[in-house]
Amino acid sequence: MADPPRRTPLSKDAVLRAAVALADESGSGVPSMRRLGDTLGVEAMALYHHFRNKDMILDGMVDLVFGEIDLPADGAGWRAAMRERAASMRAALVRHPWAISLMDSRTNPGPATLRHHDAVIGCLRSGGFSVSGAAHAFSVLDSYVYGFVLQELSLPFTTPADLEDVAGSILERMPRDEFPHLTEMIVESALKPGYAYAEEFDIGLDLVLDGLEQRRAGWR
């Protein structure tokens, strides 16, 4: 009689990646230990050999997401590095929307999280920001990315065709003479051929970066 197939040993990384996959699927945070155990083919109690509680799993899940965000390249100018980092962070948060409210809430950050924050601060400091200026820049950049992604994910359209349907429906029901400025924006912007809401991210990011450039030297 053949021996039964050997089960792959459970590891912290396997648990965390399964937890992230389940959170991505459901759109909410850490899954129950029972659900996570079922997914991994183990009893829930087996998970406690690696994680004492669910907070430790949340710490690890957030650390995996931070690990997906590009770090500033060595020698890169601060503006180019912050632009690349913002785009990479946006992509990671779209993949893992549950992480937005957790990214900066952990009191026991993992190595990828610490590495990320240290690299960003180091890039800003090398770019001429003071310590307080780097803190201001870090805060406003994260606020912009998090806020944009939250808005992006909540919009009732994902494609230009969807946008056209939504905007067209609003125009049909809306008294245009009562709301002339909104009508003008819908017709001249949202329904203009080639318009893509995703492009607003780069436009807004330029405004943030321009503002940081102007204030950088004055922060002490």
C-alpha cells in the first residue's frame, strides 16, 4: 500500500499569503482562524503555533503589502522616486483594498514595513528635506494616495463605457438649467472622448509634488 502524500509543512509565510488571498477575495480584513485553517487544510489551533493572535497575522499581512511597494532606487532624485513609489503603492492598494485602513495602524511593524519607511525618509532627506519636512512630505503623499484609491474604488464605473452610461444617466435626470456648472463639467470633461479618470491620479500627484518642491527649502 502506497504511503499517503506528505503534507507541505505549515509556515508563517504560507499562512500570511493565504490570509491575504482570503482578504482580497472578501474585501475585508483578516479572515477567521477557522476559515484560514480550512483553506490551509489544518485545524485552526495549528495556526497558533506560528501566531499567538490575530493581531500578529494582521501585522504580517500588512507587511506583505508593504513588501510589494517599490522602494526608491539608489541615487534616484526624490521627485522621481516619490512618483514611482506613489504609483506602486496605488497599484498595491487596488490589489488589496482591505489594507488601506491598516497600513499605518500597526504598532508592531514588520521588516518590509520598516525598510519601506526608512527608504522613503532617506530619499527625502537626501533630496534636501529637513527631518520635519520629510515628515510633512511623507504624510501628505500617503494621504493623497490613500484618499485617491478610496475614491477610485468607490466610483460606480470602471471603464470609459461605464462612465459614459453613468454620466449620461445623470444628465437625463438632472435639470441642466439648475446645475449649469455640473452640466458643463460632465459634458466638457467626463464625456469628452479619451477622458479617463485614472489620469487624475498623475495630475493630482504633480500638484502635490509641485507644492513640496516649493516648500522644501523653507522647512527646518
